[in-house]
Amino acid sequence: MNPYKGKPVSDWRNITDELVDAHPLEPYIVDICQKSWQSILHGKINTYLNLRISEMRISPQATGALLHDVIPEYIEKNIKGFRKGVGKEKDIVCEYDESLSIELKTSSQKSIYGNRSYTKSDSGKDKSGYYLTINFEKIEANNPKILLIQMGWLDLDDWRGQKSETGQQAALTKEARENKFKVLYKA
């Protein structure tokens, strides 16, 4: 199901708003992301080191990986009908309606990127559906924070792989970036 199929780009923004507003997690997303972020910043790596993660200046990739795991765990423990995905499932699985499952993307950069496999229909997870994107400051910043939380719907043809055959990254088309996400929070 591609809700944008056959619709002009000028209609995409309204379609996106309707899709996001209708999602049962939408009212909780910002709170969940902020609580997950705070739990990461104030979490301790172990009792021997007694270091908070925020004191460690961990890499943006490690921070993103933590968010990628903590947010679905938080949802699973607090919102009935949703759980953390495993294997080829989406990152956040809706147990009563697969179309409401969500793929999660995080970045310390201004844009959100996917793996080059996002440009191929036969590899891994279904690339179409809801996406939750979180952009954050690197933990090396004083009092780092989430900068942007967006939710939207993407399809396979919204991703473009790097031109180089050996490139491993995929980026969103300009039309998708500008029209297929609703900003839920901006710092």
C-alpha cells in the first residue's frame, strides 16, 4: 500500500499529516524519545567505572544504536500492542496491524540515511511504511539534546543509493525529505 501512489507531490504534505495523525503512537512519540534520551544520558556503563554515558563522549554511531534499542524497549514496556522487532521485522512492531509497524532511523547529522539495501526490494525488511527519525547532538556537547523528531511514511522509491557501486549509503529524495515527514519536535 503506497498512500502517495498516483498523487501529485503537492498533495503529499496533507497525506503525511493524515497518516501521522492517525497513528496510535503519535501522541506518545516525543515523550518516549525524550525519556529514552534521558535514560541513555544518565545511564551508567557499569558500577566499577561508575561513569555515566554522557561523561564518556561515545560516538554518534553508538549513541544512535542505543536510541535504536532503547526506544522500542520503552514502547514495548509501556504501550500495549507494540513490541520491539526482531530479525527482518520493523524496529517497532504493531501486534494487531502490521501496517502500523515503524522503522526507526537516528543520526547526529542533519539528514537521515539508510543502508544501500534500502534501494532494493528483495533485501531484508519491507522498506515501505512508517518511519520515525531522530536527529541528536553528539554526546560530546554540553547538555546534548535531541534536535528533531519526525514521523512519516516512506516507500522503496524514496531512497537513492550512492552512485558508486561500492557505496553503502542511501539517501532520501528531495521530495520525500520535504513532504513525507511531519515534525513532531524541534529544539
